[in-house]
Amino acid sequence: MRNSILLALLTICVTITVSRMYRLDAQSPTITGTPFSKHDQIVFESDEGAKPRISTINADGSNLHLLTHMSAYTPRWSPDGQHIAFTSVRDENWEIYVMNTDGSNERNLTNNPAGDYHPVWSPNGKAIAFLSNRDGYEDIFVMNADGSQQHHLTLNDATYSKIFAWSPDSKHIVF
């Protein structure tokens, strides 16, 4: 029963998210997929316990796995399905981490004293865009998937939306 309720809630959350994602190159909006699912698995924030953590579950509600033991948010599958990028607060600082899909090999990619959060993989899996307040403003940054080459995409510009997406060819970011 509990797994059925959890699956129903996850389906609603994923459906809401998917309904707002559209292709940029289509004449009319078409759903392209969701960053929360990989084949028959769903990755999500679990509020069981005192801290949000990342878990995976099969689409049929079976095989629930807790992947993180510390606070973790905004999980995103890599395009190849081999890694999960996420935000975590450790040492009282928001950072972008990546781990294997079984929860092993967690790596801090940003390691910056400012807050770094909301990772979004490029469709080709070579880069991750994210938000950061490194200069006192919330800006979009981009880095290689291994955390190298971190740089501003926007610079102290309060006019853009904090919601952004990659183009299907990974060459552009819409914000």
C-alpha cells in the first residue's frame, strides 16, 4: 500500500514536471522527456527522516533504494544514465555533487564557498549548468561534467529567469 501511494505521488510530480518541458525546435510544443526518470527507474528527493535524501525506485513501485545519507536535493540523471547530479548542503554550504546511480563515488564538483545549486545536464552529457551566488547575485554558470572549467553564463543580470534549459544539441541555453 505504501509503495502504491509513493508511486502515485511520484507519478503526479513527474507528470507535472514533464507537462512543462517542451522542445525548442518544434513548431508546436511536444513533450521530450523528464530529468527524473531513466528507463524504468525514477530518482527523487525523499523526505523520510529529518533531512531530504535522494532515492531511486522502479516505475512499478518496487526496489526502493536510499542513495544518500546526508541532505540532498534536485537529483538529475546524466543523459547516459550512469550518474546522478544533485545539490547537497555539507559544511553549511550548497554544492553540486555527482554520484554513480547506485549511490557510490560521490564527488563534489563545485567546491566553492558560495552557494551552488540546481544542476542541469547538457543533453550530450559533457557539461552541467547550475545556479550560483558567487558574486552576490544569482547567476547561471556552466562547467564540464567533471567540474572543471566553471564560468559565468550570465553576469549580475536580474532580468533573466532563474529557470533555464539546454538546447537539444547542447550548444545553447535558454533562460
